Amino acid sequence: MYRSHSCGELRASHINTKVTLAGWVQKSRDKGFMVWVDLRDRYGITQLIFDEERTPKDIIDKAKSLGREFVVQVKGTVIERESKNDKMATGAVEVLVSDLQILNESKLPPFTIEDKTDGGEDIRMKYRYLDIRRNPVKDSLIFRHKVTMEVRKYLSEQEFIEVETPYLIKSTPEGARDFVVPSRMNEGQFYALPQSPQTFKQLLMVGGMDKYFQIVKCFRDEDLRADRQPEFTQIDCEMAFVTQEDILNIFEGLTRHLLKEIDGVEVDKFPRMLFDDAMRLYGNDKPDIRFGMEFGELNAVTQHKDFKVFNDAELVIGIAVPGGNAYTRKEIDNIITWVKRPQVGALGMIYCRVNEDGSFKSSVDKFYDQEDLAKWVEVTGAKPGDLVCVLSGETSKVRAQMSALRMELAERLGLRDPKVFAPLWVIDFPLLELDEETGHYQAMHHPFTSPKPGQLELLDSKPGEVKANAYDLVLNGNEIGGGSIRIHDKETQATMLKHLGFSEEEAKAQFGFLMDAFEYGAPPHGGLAFGLDRLVAILGGQETIRDFIAFPKNNSGRDVMIDAPAFIDDEQLQELSLKLDIQE
Amino acid sequence: MYRSHSCGELRASHINTKVTLAGWVQKSRDKGFMVWVDLRDRYGITQLIFDEERTPKDIIDKAKSLGREFVVQVKGTVIERESKNDKMATGAVEVLVSDLQILNESKLPPFTIEDKTDGGEDIRMKYRYLDIRRNPVKDSLIFRHKVTMEVRKYLSEQEFIEVETPYLIKSTPEGARDFVVPSRMNEGQFYALPQSPQTFKQLLMVGGMDKYFQIVKCFRDEDLRADRQPEFTQIDCEMAFVTQEDILNIFEGLTRHLLKEIDGVEVDKFPRMLFDDAMRLYGNDKPDIRFGMEFGELNAVTQHKDFKVFNDAELVIGIAVPGGNAYTRKEIDNIITWVKRPQVGALGMIYCRVNEDGSFKSSVDKFYDQEDLAKWVEVTGAKPGDLVCVLSGETSKVRAQMSALRMELAERLGLRDPKVFAPLWVIDFPLLELDEETGHYQAMHHPFTSPKPGQLELLDSKPGEVKANAYDLVLNGNEIGGGSIRIHDKETQATMLKHLGFSEEEAKAQFGFLMDAFEYGAPPHGGLAFGLDRLVAILGGQETIRDFIAFPKNNSGRDVMIDAPAFIDDEQLQELSLKLDIQE
């Protein structure tokens, strides 16, 4: 061992102990006759002291030559610090150095290794190994480890078995493109990397494995948006002989366990909300319920006057912004500008101030009198001092716009406190959703999700109305998990695939093995998968996932540190029976 | 929940309890007025009883219709069993059934779901989901889960952090071909799947992460041999500020912990053997030391007579086979035939019987007298009643042949008891090995392994003699882990890559990021990786790894259950800017 103690370990009780430490030079101060060095490792920082009277001359000279991020080993004695530092765990002591070895030198790092660094995102990603030395990243990775250990401990105690499923599999269409892997030994053929272990976990249920989980990498070749990674990690779970109720209870238990063990927060039984209600009250399927501002539908109380905008609208929605009457005209204009941004896309916003004296002042006073506005206020639940914001238009669009506005205003009002945790089950998702581009219905969750009992017949007549045994777990406005009760008989699965546009041959080629398996005693089963990257970030009180991933890729799917992907040799292509086919 | 208890849970203490069970029909016996069904789930088997006097007629009729592997749910009462079965955990009771639901039917499975099945390897792989229902496979997967939980627990308690490294990386030449993944967003470029997370774990050390581990899938596109999988799992570990001694101690601790917790076996401090000694005494670098039969080198005591075969040989080796003098002439001929098989490749075998009376009888008595043979016996340590077997030839070949013979004879003698565990560190591996095909030296472990201190200078003059800080952990004749102390400075790494035949440009293109990282304060570091599949198999007392992998691939790298790899659409190829280039 290069050290007897870590740099985070020494306390007053260690005074007079001889120690050996190793680590990185965080900073040094040279007063001529005395040199202080802050020595850092994963566990903390310890102050080293070298002085003319007590340290050999060659050692003090060497100490003066140290640059930031040099790697050193020191031997010395723990002594009491003259000016104690209460903010450091080791602040009561320092180490009087008797020997110093430089284990490795360091060039000046391209950004400071501090909690608040001067390095931008790009440079930090290129030198990720230096970025990881910073507490915010290092602590996030350690935090992630703690979360996964707790997940495994909890599930294992519940008799779940972690089973590794293969990475080199066959294409399973789940809404995104597969990454593929050419097979050298099977000429012209390709493996696919899993978008999820979905079919394998179902086969494990057919195999009697009964309670399965796996913390597993999954892959999607999608055009990347901010905070999306081509490879991501799931806590993938499946159970046999269970109903939806059982699954919600088990994974509510897991989530509650994590909130308690990781965040020290005790949470009541998670509320449940129908998908339809979530859309009606919050305009999306993952409502942030840390705060109110529920939608009030105002059609009935707005469409009886001459205001054409509302009269022509499919849906008119209002929300009550707490204390919003305090906004100046300029602030309200700013909000209106915000909803008209292309990313939100509203054409405008109507508002109504709710004065403290109980009177109202709206931007459409010439159409609506005090009695009308009183109804808006009633429907939205606004209180004196609030502001009612109203948007209108086509149902799906206006809901999305109002949802975005609600989140933005909550952010501005400080209502999205990362230390508050508001979990929520959203249940009874539709089985299918209309693909706007193709005009066809596609599986909302995936093709293996079972419709609610008795609703299979509606598939032909009213496909959009069929509800599924599908559910999402939402935490603070983020979907952290989702799942469903699966189809477990061949006939229903075949019907489902037919409705999703698979020919019989395609269905057999892609899912024949699963449908065959259903003929050999498949038990009823269902499951859920958590998105680990996001779950960890939210438990850690963060919005972005990058600090919780050791080596993330950028928005072009590149690892800028190792410079991947890269071109490969012609020889390697030849072995794989491939040619590049690049359009000039 | 479809059940109140599992099928492995009911005991005499449950008598008179009303229960609901669900599971698979293992078998049924129909005596007309009475039907017994063995109901199976992951946890065990419970006997169900239906009888004319106590069970409703429609239920008993339904019971008579059950086929093997039907999935059923039953309600009933636990009663005392008339003829108890001591061999079953639930053998004291049975369940008198009052209600029966068929949850799913089953076609007749293509092989019996029994510990000893009638199904061959191929059919079991095609229907792996049925194979997993069998105890040997199911129990192996559960056993694997237990091992990985213990590994994580132990390492986590030692302050190791599990960090996920990326799967979509860049080619890292480690002796095998990479699987590659075409990137759609970066035209003409490819990711590679990791053969190991080697460079990333080293970057984590540079990043100060200090104690890292990961249970992680790795990928090698090799021509498969029996028991080799294109994707396999490693327990990958790395530490900073450590010497070889520290690493051996930590991972010896882990292995001892596993042997104790998993197998209930306490093992002494692991012996250590130099690579050179392993080759000299056992003819290979992973000796099985559960038994003796060490090699005796006989050149000095055989090359002074007229026996040309020995006189021409670079090396003459003998081993003493315990009790081997009891072999008949026919048995010895059988051994000689065995060593002449092309897989072993010896040209013949000389032997010497050691009679109980102290006299010797060899197959070359016309060249060697009793005094000569006494020396053979002395060198090989043979005792009265033993047989000395002697092979000769070129050093590397004869060692490999004798090693094979030693293992074969130990197998025949029952000396390879899977319940006995004999771990061993083999240390001081050579840094380089000669590639017979190319005539060039290549890295024996990988290009990041550091030479022993002071030996770097030998690289030019005597490359084959340079020893590395590299070590393997051997268990019962299998390499279960291996690792090294790494190079952590740019200059040494550059020198090493130059000697391995990388031009400066190639070195920079492939490992520039790592060598750059070494310039920013890289600490001394090293590590080790266990092959999890094999480790689990050996801890489980098995020779083959397939039962410990849920969905293994066959020797052509195919998953015969899902039928992967497979051809993909032209459209998909086009998106990836690829064309097939198949030679007619």
C-alpha cells in the first residue's frame, strides 16, 4: 500500500500518529520558510505542512516544486492545526511531512479541479478523467453505486433473481432503431443490441423464474435530444403470477425503500391517477404534483360570448398562478412571449387578474363581465392575489402548451424543490396511439402489453379507446419507470401483432419464438423497468443525468474523449463481408 | 397475487390452512376415484389431491384433463399426507383441492422437465425457456445470482465503487477481434464493443476513483471453441496506490469470502507459484494442484545411454502415477494410444513400472538398467506400486503433452474432486510472448501491463525474458482471474507500444487519450478481472459453463432459440451507409 490512511480520515484522535498518505496536490502555499499543501484523494483533503525548522531541506525544496495535480506520497506525523478549519472533516489536524515522493507529475489541467470549475461542458467531456476528480461528478458516481446496491439488496431480499440476458440478440421493434452488429461467422447477418431485454424476461417467466430483475444496459439508435444517451441503463423487472396491483405494490415498496435509505425521506402511499385524468388536469402523462395549478377546462364558461378565439377552440384551459396578480404588465408580457416561442407554440395567452378585493381584471374585459370571470376563477380554483392564465386551441396542442407553461411558472415560483419528492402512479394507459405521420395506430408501450379484460373486441371498432394494463411511475414530473401486464397467450399476441400491421410471416419471423413459448405453459406475468440514469439523478436532486454517467456521449452520439466512433480497416470490413456505401 | 404460498413452502405446521397455489403440472396420477397432481414452481413441488368424496365433480373432471406443464391455480386446504415423503421438503402434507383454474394449457414439451431429461443439447437450447424450468439449470442461475450478490457485497464493503463503463467504444486490440457497431449518425464510422473495460478502468484511476469494480459483459469475435461464448461476463476490478502484493491480498480475500459463503469451505492462504515453476512442474500456467504428479525433468538421468529418442530430445519429463503399476498392459497401451491422439500429439510414451518389491520394469529395459531407473524414480518421486510415464521432445510441446496426460490420468484416478478447492496464484508472467505465426513478440497479458522494475532495458536485447508484474488466479486447474500492475507514465507506455509494433501514429490514434491522461497526474495502479461464467461454474462444482448462462450461444455464435443473428432490411443497411459484399 502506498498509504496508511486516506486523505479524508485523520482527526484530532490521530495526533502524534505516524502516517503515510498519497494523493493529488489540490493547491499549495509557499511562504518561503513554510509550505502548505492540500493533498486530495477520493475521501477528502488533508493539509500537509513543511517548515524550515522541522522538515529536511531537500524535502521542503521538493515541496516547493509541486504543481497542481502532481501525484505524491508523503510520510509524516499528524499534529494539531493552529488555525482549525471547521468546514473540513480533517480541519483539526495537519501532517508535518518528513518525506515526500513525487509519484507522477502533471501538466497544468485545462480546467480547475474545483466544485465550481472554470471548464465548459465540451472541455470537461474531452478530459472526463479530470472532470471525475471533481466532487460533483465523483460524488454522483458514488451516489449511483449506492442506489444500485440498495436496489439489488431490496429486490434480492424479495426473492428476485438477477439474470443476465444476452446483448447480441435479434431486432425487437420497440419504436426506435436498433444498433446492429455484423456477424463475421454468419455471413451477411447481423445481431441487434437490445433496446430492452423485453422478450428475454418474458421467456424467463415462461421458464418459471417467477421474479426476475437485471440492471442492464440498453441501446437505442435515435436522433439524440439533450440528455438522451444512445446507451442507457435500466432496472428491468418481471414477475409471474401477479396482477397489476401486485406489481404496483412491489415497486412502490422499492421506490419507498430508496427514498428512505438514500434520501432519508418517508413518503406516504403513492397516489394513483388515471392516464385520462393526468391529461385532463396536467396536460401530460407525467405530472409534477409537487405543486397544484391544475387545469380548469373553461369551454362551458367561455364559449357563450362573442370571443371568437375561444368559441372556435376545441379546448379552453385555465390555470391559477399563485400570487400571480403581483406580476407587472411587463412580466405578463414576458410570459406571453414565452408561450409564443416556437418550442411552445401558443398563438397568445389570455389572462385574468384576481384582485385582493375580489374584483377581476382580464385582458378580454370587453367580452367577459365580472360574473363571467368569477366562473373562470371558480373553475381554476384561483384565490385573491392569483393570476388566471388561459390558453385555447386543439386539445392535444393546448394541453401540451399549458403543461409547458405550468412547469415554467412553477420553476419561476420556486415550486419545484428537488428536495421534495412527489411520486405518482399513472395507470390505465391507452393500448394504442395514433402515429401522426403514418396515420396508423401503434403500440403505446410495446406490442406485448395486454389490453384490459374485455376490451380486445374494441380493437377493430375503436382502437384509440382500448385501455391497457399499463402504468408509469412518475417522480417530480419525470417518468422514472413504466410497465404493463403482458399478453401470455399466442392467440391474443397474434391478434395484437396483426392490428399493429405485422403480416403473419413477419410476426412469425420476429416473434415466433415468443409465441411458440406461449404454447408451452406460459404463466400470467407482467413487469416494469426503471430508467436508472434518470432515477439516480432525481434521487440526487439533479435535473441532468450527465454527472451520473461516468463516460457519457455527446448529442451526436460521440465519445469525445476516446474519439469514437471511428473508421475501421478495409480488412476488417472485408472479414465482415461489408462495403461502405457513402453517397457523395 | 395468484397464490398465498409457493409450492416449496408448506409444512406440517400448515395443516388445516386454506391456501392458494399456482404453478405447473409436473405429473398427475389418475386412480379414477382419486387424482394426485404434483404442482411445481421455482420453489418446489406440492402434491395436490382431488377425490370423489371431498372434491366437487366438475373440479375432479377438470383435474383429469390436465396435461404436463399446464399452468394452474388451485384453492384448497393443507392436510396431512398418508404416506409421507421424506425426500421432499413438502412431503409431510398435501393440498385437498376445492377449486381449480387452468391459467394456460401446454403442448407436450419436446423433452421431459426432469433433472435427468431425455432432451439433447440442441433441442434444449432451442427451447431454452423449458430447459430453465429444470432444476439443474434453474438452480445454476439462482446460484449465479448468489455469487454476484456476494461479490458486490464484499467489494462494496471494501469501499469499491461499481462504475458502469460504456459499451459503444473504440477498438482496443487485446488479441482478439472486436465486434463492431456501425454508427448511423457518424457516416462510415463504427463503434466497437469492449473486449474488456481496460482503458476505461485505467482512466477511472487517473480520475481518482481509486477502487473500482464492475460486473460487466465483454465481447470477443473469436472462432468459438467448446465452452467459449462471444459475449461473456467479467468481474472487472482496478485499484490505485497499490502494489502487486496489495492486489493479491484483496482478491484472495474476495475469493476466500466466496468459497466460505457460497461453498462453506475455509481455505488457507493461497500458495504462490512463479510462472516459470508452473511451466516446469506442471507444463502449463494454470496447474491443478488438487493432486501431485509433478513433472520430473529426466534429461540428466536419461541422456547418457544409447536411447536416441531421449538423447535427441530437448526435454525428457516423467511423472509418477499413483498406484499405476496396477495397470494391465492393455490399460497402458490405451494410455499410449491416448497420448498419440492428434489433440495431444505425442509420438509415443515410455514407462517404468515400480514394483512393490523395489524392482523396476520399463519399456526401455535394453537401454536402462535398474540403477538408471532408480534415478527416474527418485526424480519423479515415484513410490512402490506407481507407474512412471515419460514423454520427450521439444520443450513447449512435451510440456503441453505431459500436462494433458497428467490431467487425463488424474481424471481417471478420480483425483479431480469438484468439492475440493485448491486456489493458487501464478505470478511473474513474461511480459511478452512470441507469436509463432508472425515471429513477432506480442503482449502476453495486454499492452498496458508494466514490466518488473529495472527490466525495461531488456526489451531490446532479450524480449522473451522480461518479466511482468502480472498474475493469474487459478482454481482447480482453471484460470479464474488475471491481472497486472499497469504502466502509468506516457514514456513507458510509448516504449511498450513501439516494441509491440505500433507506429507512433497508430499508437496516438488508438491510445492517445490514455497516454494524454498519463500526463495529468496518473497514480500507480493495477487490477484484476475474474471470468464470472467460469468462476461460478467452478464454485458450483461444474466443469461446463452453459448451465450458468441463461441464454448461451452455440459454437457458431448463434442463438438457436431466437434465431439470431439474422438478415436485416436493405433500408436499414442504407441508413447505415453499408452494402453487403458477399463473395459468391
